Amino acid sequence: MSLPAPFVSSAMEIEKEWIDYNGHLNMAYYNVLLDRCSDEAFDFLGMGPAYAKERRLTSYTAEVHICYVRELHLGDRITATVQILDHDEKRVRYFQELRHVDGWLAATSENLILHVDMDGPKVTPFPLDVKARIAAMAKAHASLPMPERAGRSIAIRKK
């Protein structure tokens, strides 16, 4: 399996229904676009819809931190990335960048997912085959620099 570093999604286009009263992409839809990229990456790792249906295993998002960098508008085309930062037997921490096809950064997202047995639902270890694919992708991503916005917290800076 060829492992992209980082994983890059298919190109996506901003839809009319996603534009808010300010004339730009509503904040919720940045997350939709980032989530679609995550879905592509998880499918690549063997954790897509078939995984959930056939094995009754899936992932739940435990935490997300989005930074809105630049506005997107109707008709803009974007791609998003996934870079695995860390993982263990039940969790994956990954970072995403949402970029206009012209290359400029629109948003970033840091995410923590939990692997879940849908029959519980309960958090459960990844099966060995999936764990191996995650580890392989993480190893491919280990050579990438740590994203500048990774590990941020929200605070008001005091002067």
C-alpha cells in the first residue's frame, strides 16, 4: 500500500446552501469539509462504511480544535489533508489543513478519535490489521514537521 504523507482528499467545492448571511462559508461547513476528508482517509485505512457495516466497528470523535484562517466563498474548490500525529491501541490524534486549490490555507483542525465497538457502544482496541495500517501511515507521517497550530489551546492573551 502506498502511503501518502500527508493524506490528501479529493477536491471539493463550496455549495450554495453553505453560505451564511455574511456572504462566506458558514463555520459549521468547514467541519463538514474536514470530516469528508477524514472519511476518505479512514476508508483508505480500511475503516470506512464497509468496516462499520461488516465488523460493527467505527470511530467517534472525542475532541476537535478548528482554527479559521481565511474565508471561503461560493464556488471555491478545496482539498484537505490528514496527518497522523499520534496513536495508541484505541485512539488516533491527527491534524488537518483545509486549503484552496490555489494553495492558500483556509482552516486547520486537530482531532482525537476513539475506536468504538458499535454493539456497546464502547471504546475498544483496533483490530490488528487496522492497527498495522494506522501505524504504517503514522510512520510515513513521522517525517513531516509538527504543524505550527498543533497542540494549541484557546485563551485570551494578556498584555
